[in-house]
Amino acid sequence: MKATEQQSPEKYDLPKGYEFAEVEQRWYTHWLEEKTFSARMIEGKPSFSIVIPPPNVTGVLHIGHALNNTLQDLLVRYHRMKGENTLWVPGTDHAGIATQNVVERQLATENLTRHDLGREKFIERVWAWREEKGGTIINQLKRMGASCDWDRERFTMDEGLSKAVREVFVRLYKEGLIYKGDYIVNWCPRCHTALADDEVEHDPTDGKLYHIRYPYADGSGYVVVATTRPETMLGDTAVAVHPDDERYQHLKTIGISLPLTGRTIPVVFDHHVQREFGTGALKVTPAHDRDDYEIGLRHDLPRLKVMDDKGVMNAEAGKYAGLDRFACRKQIVSDLQEQGFLDKIEDYQHAVGKCYRCATVVEPTTSKQWFVSVRPLADKAVAAVQDGRINLYPATWQRTFYAWMENIRDWCISRQIWWGHRIPAWTCAACGEVIVEVTDPDVCPACGSANLHQETDVLDTWFSSALWPFSTLGWPEKTRELDFFYPTSVLITSFDILFFWVARMMMMGLHIMDEIPFHDVYLHALVRDKHGKKMSKSTGNVIDPLVMIGQYGTDAFRFTLTAFAAQGREIRLDEERIDGYRRFINKLWNAARFAQMHLKEADPAITAMTANPKILALAHRWILSRVNGAVKDVRAALDGYNFNEVASASYQFVWHEFCDWYLEWIKADLFSDDAVARDQAKAVLLSVLEQVLKLMHPITPFVTEEIWSQLPGERSSIMVEPFPEANAAWEDAEAESVMNLLMGVISGLRTIRTEAEVHPSAKIEAILICPDAAKRQILADYAPGVQAMVRAGSFSIVASATVPDDAGHALVQDVELVVPLKGLIDVAGELEKLARDQGKLEKELERIVGKLSNEKFMTNAPEAVVAKEREKEAEIRARLAKTLESTERMRKLS
RNA sequence: GGGCGAAUAGCUCAGCUGGGAGAGCAUCGGCCUUACAAGCCGAGGGUCACAGGUUCGAGCCCUGUUUCGCCCACCA
């Protein structure tokens, strides 16, 4: 065997680098086996609950899911550690059209359509697909470390939820809040279904704008209207003009004779019409245009449907009946031309709505659909936000929310597809009675006929997801889960479904449960690429969470998402940052490895030492005070949903205080012969490391659990450890202030050393000139520590001294640092730097003096601010004086 | 057209109730110093988009402008 370089001596138990893949797999399996994610319902404890925004069962984990679920897991783990009854309900959404599409595509490979199978067999096929493939995204969530209560996983089509859907539908129907009526919908003539607005894609398309002459009914002239869809003129039932448009006032009584058909139609006056567009006259086709439909309602116009559901002209189209809509368009144009009605044709680019699944041009058309009257429900939701029962984070969404709720239209809940909750309504073939019931009726309650036909439409997928917060907890049964966990604590989701989903959950929760569905809503940003572009497969800028996890580890990836999750801002994810946080995880790993090397033989009894920090040496008191500050910061950030601060507070503390200063400082103690010094160091090291692991566990569950399990003593999972609490006994302002001085001195001496290019291993001689006797005492007390950190040889602390000319020089507070460096000074460089310093100081001084001599400032500014300015003035004057002295000395050398 | 948001170091971003401009990465210099070279020590770098205003004091508040992004309605 080839002798490879053995970098990792046997004395460490942990590998040199953190090997995340193995650790993640091992711990997740362990957590599942131990059921540590299971919700407990213990009386007397506060509850914390989250329902997952159910991903589509067809979904694969994308970056948005990754962010969304990381933030949820962060909160869930935090609250679980706080000892609360904590539940995170997972599940998936049956995603009507999307899922039906997937299965239809599968069928297509077998040269089959759903119609070949028939409704029942097709639905069986979909269930079979779900059994086989529906778990993909759930397994991916597990790789993210999500601590969902998997035993409670739900599906919007499962038995319980289907029951909830029926209950709600029947109740709303009986309350008169669900009705069936005509409405204009986006109709796909190929798929034969209504499409929701978000299922229609608007493509800018090159088309024509046809200007058509509509003669006055009395033959006295004509008005030109413009349209991109001339075939719809067959369904025109009015011409509309603006009420204040003086050009057309005389038409009020005349009317229009519709070309080609000769029908007489009225002129209506409506504010919707833009006077500036074209001639300011608009043809109105209420049955085939959304806006026209609204105009038609306002003016009580008939709706004349001229096409069937395949996009073919019907009998109402007269001689054009039987023509496809586009063939009809050609024919109409040519007829208009022939008969002299065509004014002109212009090239025109406009947005054409297309079916998102088959790209067929969508035909707005009227059809019988089921609706929810949302006005009364919406009012309840608005009230809940207004009076603060529901809080939106960030609060800026409130305005948008209100605006949307004010303009809300009735919700079309029927879809002409097969996969979904079939509408529980039956029509009696004998007497026409409509029966809406929870249980399937056998006979008509009106006439006794058994000839009943169930509605073929299914419900909009959002209908079932609107019930998600209570249906997943067992409603309509009265369950303990509902008692403990409803209303849920917080909903975390992306803002793009605020209206589709969040608002509807509010409406349903408030109406059906008579209670809000959640207290808080945290709306996170969309994740974009580092340049702010939307991620899309065609742009090729997609960051795949699973690839990131494989490359950098789940913890690093989660930490990155958390660090980016600042409120109210889009997230531009930069892959380099993930690598940066991977290094941070590795840093933590190595700090633990270092600790482990000393703690292996640690006596658990010594850990009690941290209970009384006053007896401890300075560095220990300092780090305990600092970790206490970090605990406070992290808790406050978590409680306020300031996720990026959770990350930065942890990062800053662990790397730059715990590792950079504390671990370096206590090395001397850990290797010391002094047993007391050693024990203190071990005790505090262990204690602080434990705090750090617990503090970071919610963000980085795997590495913290792995390290935790390796620490001395019998340990159960870190997941069930109490989350750190602020400990007043650890607060020590004095230790922090002294350490600040010492760290300043150390940094100052290091700078002098580096600038003079003294080799790091060479000892330097340092003179600390300090007029303050108390400070001199402090410096003397901690001189060995400081010396060790800067590798100083001799080290003298004096009240005053003559500074040699060729010496490095710095000022920290009122301590002057002097390092004699015969012949090592870069005089020119020093002079340059001193001049720069001098400039800055003078400018700053000028500003402060200006302030302090400003009468208004002195009378208006608070006491504390003035005092601070005075202090600053004194400090800057002192530094300026020293700078001038140094300049003087440098000049002598040059 | 309506609404919302953003503009801070080369890049990606923090900056909370107005009170001395910060981080990470990148750059430059030095270091294998007994956890970590995936590391350590140090340095440089900003007219806080622009123009006004309020204030003793503005990155932060107000008005306007420019640029960018998003949402809604999309004009027949």
C-alpha cells in the first residue's frame, strides 16, 4: 500500500473535515426511528404548529421549496427545543390539472387518451401514478432535514380531507354562498375546460387590428370600431362609447346596424371605454370577452354565444355556422371587405392568452360554472388583518392584501377535468331537483326518482387547500389535534400565493371554524439567480437544491438560505455563498474537534464551574458574557422572523469571537500545568460549545447533532435539549470592556508587526505607554495572555517614556503602543499613512467641533449624544497629537 | 394605466425608533503559529442613484427625477 500522508493524528476522534453525506443520512434515519419529530400533546404547555404549504404531488423540490421548508424547520426545531407542543403537518396537494396532465402524457405514450379509459379507470390510473411517484418531493424534503411529523402526512384527496371538502361545500351551498351561474371564463377549446387566470399564459403575438365600419341604424353615417377578433362581431350586442364623449352623444337614440347580419344593436355609454383608443367606440361582445361581459352586466345586454366549446361557430353565427373560429375570421374579413365595411387593417402586437398546457388560444366564453360568493367571506378576512388577529410579515403586504380583497370577484370553483373532488351535486332527471348533500343520495327527495346525475365537474384545487389548516387536523371530527393546534401559529409561504391560497385559508377558516387559521403569516421572497433573473430551465440558471446538497451539504445549504432570508427583498442566490457557509460548517466542526481533544478526559463535575462565573479568569467571563449576548440576539431574531439575523449572529459569534479569540486565548490554559486553569478552560469551553450547538441546531441540524453526540457524557438527541436562554449571571460588562482593551492592544501590535514585515515567528519588543494607573494594572495582569497572542518577547508597561524615532506606533484608547524596530520601518510608507490619518482626523475633528459649537445642537440634542461627542473630541485630539508626533519622528528618519 | 419594492465597497447583501458607514466573497501583503491552508494574521476599497426639503443632526423621514424589478389590469 502506498504510504499516504497521514494528516490526521490519532489523538483526534473526529475526522479532519466534516463528512456531511454520511452524517446526514445516519442522523435522519435515527430521528425517524426515534420518532423525535412526533408531536406531543401535553396539557399545560404552549403549542406551536405549522402546516406545510403542500407541494404539488407532481412536484420536484426546487429552490423555493428549499427556502420555504428551511424556514419552517428552523422555527419548528426552535419551538420544539423550547419544550412546546410542536407540530409540523406535512403533505401534498393533488394539483388537479397538473397531475391529470402528467398521467395523460403517460397515456399518450400508449396511444391512449383519458376518454379511451373513461372517468373511473382514468382516476384509478392517477391514483396508481400517485402511489408510485407521488412520494418524490416528500423524500426530497427529508433530505433537507425537515422535521415534519411524518406519521401525520396528509394528501388533499385522502379520505379525511375529502370529507372536509364535502362538508364545507354543502354548508356553503345551504348558506347560499355557493351558486351555479353563467360566467365568462377562459376556455380552452382543445382541453374542453375552464382555466383559472393563472393557467393562462399571455404571449405577445403579432396580429392584426381590423377597423370595421358600423353603420348607424338610420343610415346617416357610421362609426369605426377596431377589433383583433372580427369573428366575435357576430355576437355583438352593443357598441360602447365613453359617457362624456361628445362625438357620440347623438347616437343615444339611433342605434347601430350590425354589418353582415343587419341586426340593430344599441349604443351604450360606459366609463370603461378609452376615448383615445381608435375612434373611441368599442364593439361589445358580452359572451366572448371579459371586459365586454362586465359592460354587458352593467347595461343589461344579452349574451349571444356564437361558438361552441370546440371553438366552432354555432347556429347563432348564421351562415358562418360550422366554421372553425379562425376560418370564420378569414371569411368575415373577406365579406366585410366585399361589402365595403372594412375601413383598414393594421399590423398589431398584442398579448394573446394561451392555454398553459397545450398553447391553444384561449377563448373567453360564458358557461355554467360553480361559484363561491366571496364578498362576505372576504370581509371577515380583511377584518382579521385590520384588527391584528392575523399579522402579515413583512407588514408592507397589508396594503396589497386590502386592495386585492376590495376588488375580489366571485371565485369560480368548478373545473371540467376528472382528477379532483367531484362536486357533490346531483340533478334529478325526472323533476329537475338539485340535490347537494354530504352523503350520496339514492333517490330524489322531491319526486322519489332514482334517476340522478352527479355533476361532472370537479373543484378547483385551491378549494381543498383553503381548508388545509383545519382539515389536516381532523376536521370535521372534533379531534384533540384541533384543540391543541388550531389556530396554527404561523404560515410560511411565498408571496405569490398570498391571494390564491393564504387569503382563501383566512376566508374558510374564519367562516367555517369561526376562528383564524393562523396568527402570523410570513411571506418570503422569490429566489432568483445572482443577477436577479428568475430561475428557469430555458435560461439555464436553475440552482437545483439536491445538487447543492450533494456538493456542499444540507447544513451549509440551509444556512445560506437562512442568511439570505431578509424580509421584503428578493433573494439573489449566489452559489459562492453556499461554499462560504460550507467552510463555516467546517470551521465549527474543527473547533469541536479541538475541544474534543481536550474534553475527552474531562470530568463532568467541572462543568458546574460556569454556574459562578465570578471566580473564572477574564477570557472565560468574557466568552460567557458574549455567548449570552448571542443567545439574546438569536432568540430575538427568531421571534421576529428576522432569519438573516439568526444566521449572521451565529456566524459572527462562532467564527470571530469563539474561534478567533476565545479558542486562541485559552490554548495556553489548556496546555498549562496549572490544574485550576485547565479545568476552568475545559469547563467553559464545553459549556460554550454546548450553547453554540444548541443555538445553531435549528439552522444546521446535522452537524450540531453529530458533534453533540461526540461530546463527553451520556447524551440524548440535541433536538430535545432546551433551547439556550439568556442568563443574567453570565452578563459581564466589565469583562467585555477589559477584553476590548486587550484585543485592541493585540490587534494594534499585530498591525505594527505586519506593516514592518517582521516575520510572524520573530519576537518583538513592545512598550505600552499608559498614563492611567488602573489600566496599567489591567495590562500588567493580562500581559502574559497578550504576549502569547502577539508573540512579544519583552513587554513593558510604563506611565510615560520617550519614544524612539524608529519605532512602530499605534494608539488604542489611551494606550500608546510602541515597538522599536531599528531599520525595519518603511519610512516613506509610514509618512504617507500618517498623512492620510491626519487628514481623516482633522476632518472628523472639524465636524465635531462644529457640532459642539453649534448652539442649536447643544440645546436640542440629548444629553448622552452631546457627552458622546465630547468624548469623541477628546479622543480625536489625542490621536491627532500622537499622529503629529509620529510624523515628526518619521521625518527625522527620512 | 394602477400598485408595490429596490438602488449602500468590484460582486452578493445587512444596516431595526434619525445620533461616529458594516459583513461575506473578491483584491493586495505576510504566514504550514501544537482544531481548521477548507486555515491564520494584517491592509486597501464607499459622493449610501440624483436634486431639493425637514432637522442641531439624514443611508434612514418628506417631495421630485432617473434606472431596475415585481404584481394587478392588460386598451378593444
